Amino acid sequence: MTVTNTSAAKRRVLPGFGLTMGFSVLYLSLVVLLPLSALLFNSTGLSWSKFWDVATDPRVLASYRVSLGTAAAAAFVDGFLGLLLAWVLVRYDFPGKRIFDALIDLPFALPTAVAGVSLTALYAANGWIGSMLDPLGIKVAYTPLGITIALMFIGIPFVVRTVQPVLEDMEKDMEEAAATLGAGRLRTFFTILLPELFPPLLTGFALAFARGIGEYGSVVFISGNMPMRTEIAPLLIMSKLEQYDYAGATAVALILLLISFLMLLVINTLQRWARKTSS
């Protein structure tokens, strides 16, 4: 009887299902569902022809190409760099490790506008780094490359913080056994480590990509905001709102929401597939 009560207490750490479920639904409704419902409600005033005209406008399509292309490129680079940084933090000890670990979270705490101004000052033609790249014909500020660098800066913590706990929990016995059997480092990584790290890498990629699609503050300064070239979708939404074109802004936002939802759906499907294959 005591064992039964103890096991039941372990299963019910939080209050009953009704209370916790009700609180969860209320929180989700206030934070997620109501804002999305307001967006959908505003779209009811849009006719299909108006929505199609906005969606197929060349300037809108160009802004999506810039936002999606730079966000994807930044997320891919962050996937590689984030794995490398997480590996260094978990597998090595060195002076200043705690400070280095804390700096990973700096993009979370730093206001995005400050990050944008700082990156623009660094990579402009007269900046510290830009002045060295400009004679080589490499222009960063006010180009898609500058947008990608800004999105890499704000997205790198997502990859590191999703991969790092998995690396910390991984046992080194399998790696040592593979080395004993004559497997090289690359073979050990691709056959033993990568299958375990693939799901968190996908999660970090999805989070960095989703953040990059909707990022505004750190990009608006370094992008130059040139229509058809470096104008991002969030900036186009703000421009339409400033012009009181609420219908156009809603249409652009709906397309952006649909793209983000489909992307997250695909990533979640890949995660489930990766877990099944690894198990």
C-alpha cells in the first residue's frame, strides 16, 4: 500500500490534470491563439483577388526570397558552428570557460537594435572589419551577406543550447569502444555521435531559422532596406502599417505565418523520423 501511494505521488508531481490542463490552455490561448486569431480576423476583410495581388507582388516575393534565403543560410552555418562550440564547451576545459559559456547567451540579452548598430559599424565600408574587406571587393553591410551575418549572431545560441545538454549526457564508452575496434575519428562521429546529435541539431536549426524569418531589429540597420534587393519581409510589413495599408500588411503576415508553420511541421516530422531510425 505504501509503495502504491509512493508511486502515485511520483506520478502526480503537479496538481491534478484538470487544473494543470486548464492553466496550460489558458496560457496558450493568451500568448499564442488570441494573437493569431486577431491576425486571421483582420484577414477576413481581404478579398481573394486582393490577397492574391499582394501575395504575388514582385516586391513582396523579393522580400520573401531575401528573408527565407538569408535565414536558411544563417541557420545552416549556425548548425555547424553551434555543434563546434557545444563540443568545445562540453569536452574541453580551458581558462575562461565560464565566461565563454556565458557569452553564448549574449544575443538573448542584448537588444536587437544594439546588435544591428554594432554589426553595421563593424562591417560598413569604413568599419573595423569592413575597411579590410572592402579593398578585396567584399561588401558586407547593405547586402544579403550582412543580413546573413546578423541572423547568424542572433541564432547561434539556439543551436548551442539544444546540442549542449545532449552532448553532456552522452557516454564516452561507445566512442572508446569504436576507437578500440579501429574506427577513425570521422567514422566514429558519423556512425555513433551524429545519429544522437541529429534531432537536437534539427531543433536548433528550426529555432534559428524561425527566429531569422521574423527578425527585425538586428537586420534593419545592416540590410540597407533596398526594395527588391535587401528588403526583408518584416520590414515590408512595418512599411505597409506605416502607410495604413492594414490589408496588405495582414496578407504579407499571413504568408509569413504559413511558411513558418509548414517549416516547423517538416522539421518536427524529420525529428520523429530521426528518433525512430536512431532507436
